[in-house]
Amino acid sequence: MHEKKSTIGRRERLQQMTKEEIKQAAWIQIHANGASALSLRGIASSLGLSAPALYRYFPSKQELVTALILDAFDSLRLALDATAQRLQASPWQTRLRELGLTYRRWALEQPAAFRLIFGEPINDYEAPWEQTMQIAGASLTALIRTIDDARACGDLQLPVQPTASPELLAALQAWSDAIHHVHPDILYLAFTIATRVQGLMMVELGQQLPPFFPNGDELFAREIERIVLEIEKR
């Protein structure tokens, strides 16, 4: 019985190791050619596998892309949560600035992961929201808590002006009820802040900054500071 369990354990470990190798090969492809060019046959060839052998681990491109998206969001979440944990005793302004810098470092260090989850949609791929919604939402948790601390300190007054339309408020409330369980305007601010810094990173990683900027460092830092000041004035 012990030998059988040991054999099963080895088989599972080997299977997991092969899955990780496949994902690493996929990341290399994405980094080189973009997510839309991802090819299961190309991945299999780079690993010395036959296409049918690879399908035993990921039966479809859809399943492989979903696994990569989950890994990317989890990597971002871990980076942001670590920063929030390290600075939990600091003022919310300090945490917000450092969360912004952490987000930027993560995007610069993992551009393929950034582009996969925030870039252009992949042809013929539709994200299974029942799998991705929770982990994508979790990547916002550190920012949401920081903004909520600004409210608790009296630096942020709710509701945010201008007030949301009934339709927008209903959508935010449904999102909050499903995942975050915070005031809808806290979620609104977290989402719009995240998209602002995401946009800057898309421009920089896409090498679309005007030639007058050596990099996006100061541009990004100023935008984060504007966000802090905007929250303090609300």
C-alpha cells in the first residue's frame, strides 16, 4: 500500500512539473511573439513533446491560457499584498504610493504577464469568469483596503462626487456583493485608479512614450502623487 501511494505521488509530481514546463514555454512564446501567436504545437515542439502528449496536460489552448491568466493575476496579487503587509502600520498615503511603485516594478519585470491580462484580447479566447473573476478581484484587494483606510481616517468622504448614475451604482453594488463587500464608491475608486496606472504602463511597455522621456519613472510617480492628492481633497 505504501509503495502504491509513493508511486501515485511521484506520478502527480511529474505531472505538475511537466505542466509548469509547458507554462514556462508558453510564457517564452508570449514574450517573443505576443499572446495571440500562442501555439500548442509550437510549445510541444520546443519541449520535445508530441502534440497529443501535451494535450494530456492541457486539452485545449483555452485551458492553457486560463492557467496562465490565473498565474499572472496571482503573481500581481502576491506582490501587492506583500507591500501592503510590510507597510500595514504606515499612513494610507505611503501605502498607496508604494503599491503604485510595486505595480510598476511587477509590470516591468513581467511584461508578458502584464500584456496577457491587460493587453489586447486573444482571438477565439473567452475568459471563464467563474474561474478568473475571484483571482482578478483579489489583485485589487490591497488597493481597496488602502482607500478604505483613507475613508476611515476621514480623508475621503463618501459618496464620491459626482454621484453615480443608478445604473452604474447598481453595477458597482453587484460587483461588490459578489467579491469585495465594500462601499461601491471604494470599488469605483480602486478600479479607476488601477486603470489609470495600467494605461501608463501599456504606453511605456508598448514603447509609445514621446521621445523626450527616457523612461516612465517620473511620469508614473507624478500620476501616483496626483491620485493621493485627489483622494485627500474628496
